[in-house]
Amino acid sequence: MNWKFIAQEYLPGRNIGFHSLWKDGELVTSMARERLEYIYPNLAPSGVTGTPATQKTICDDKANEIGTRAVLAIDPDFNGIACVDLKENKEGQPCVTEINAGRMFTTSFFFSYASKVLRKDYCANIPYLYVRLAFKENLPKVPKYNILPENTYWIRHIDAPARLVKNGKVLGEMYR
């Protein structure tokens, strides 16, 4: 094809990431987050420049359902990690923009660190659970959706410590 242009629907709503772990087509656990602000947004016309500087956990039934359906659409027996990018249309309906099968979001550490601080366990540490699955080890009891509390913020930038924030309080800070 020799296209001169392409048109697509404008998606003005929230920018959501659905991070999930699967075993034999069954969702093991997941968490969704909203990307709020990006590192160096002035470098791109859209303001989106890769990984977010500010993001927060969300508990959104529509995002969970669509993220789940997207993974199952590519493989009804999916195994492993799947991360789904969603952008809401003008009606607030999450639309799939990308499926990253077999690789984690670069900000997956956010969930792992938040699990350690908020839950005092590793149940939201999806890479840890993934390795346990690979070695056929038992997993702790985890919810399929919303493994962390809503409105937990992860704020970070270049050459600065990342901060975990809940209810306006810094719960943890770390350099990576």
C-alpha cells in the first residue's frame, strides 16, 4: 500500500495501562493505572514521551474488562505477562491502542514497591509471581483485579528519587 495519510478516531480521555499475569488462559492478577504526566512532555506534540513521570492506580471495571478481553482475543490460552494500553474516547470508553504480550511495562516496579509498602507482601509484585508460576510454585491468594488500592501515586523523574504517595503522604522514596 502506498498511503498518503491515515485517519483515526481522536481519543481525548484518560491514558490507562492494564498490567496482567496469566496462566493457561486464566487471569491470575492485574492492576490498572492512569498515566497523568510524562517526562519531558514538551518533546512531543502529543505530550506523550514514553514512561510517565506521574501515574496513579485506578480500580476501573471497564478498563479491567476490556484489558482482559484484549488479551484473550490474541490467545484464549494465554500464559505470562500481558500489558494493554488503553485510551478513552470522548464517551469515556477505554479503547485498546496496544497489547504488549510477553513484556512488562517499564513502570512495573511501581506495583512491586507499592505491594511491599502498602500490603507488606509481594502479592502485587507481578514479576515475582511470574517467576513462581514458571517454577510451578504455589501462589499466594491474590485478587484477579485491583491488587493495590486506588489512588496510589508513583511520582518520578530523571536523576530524582521515585516517590510512592497515598493520601498526600510520601510512603516511600527510592532511587533506581
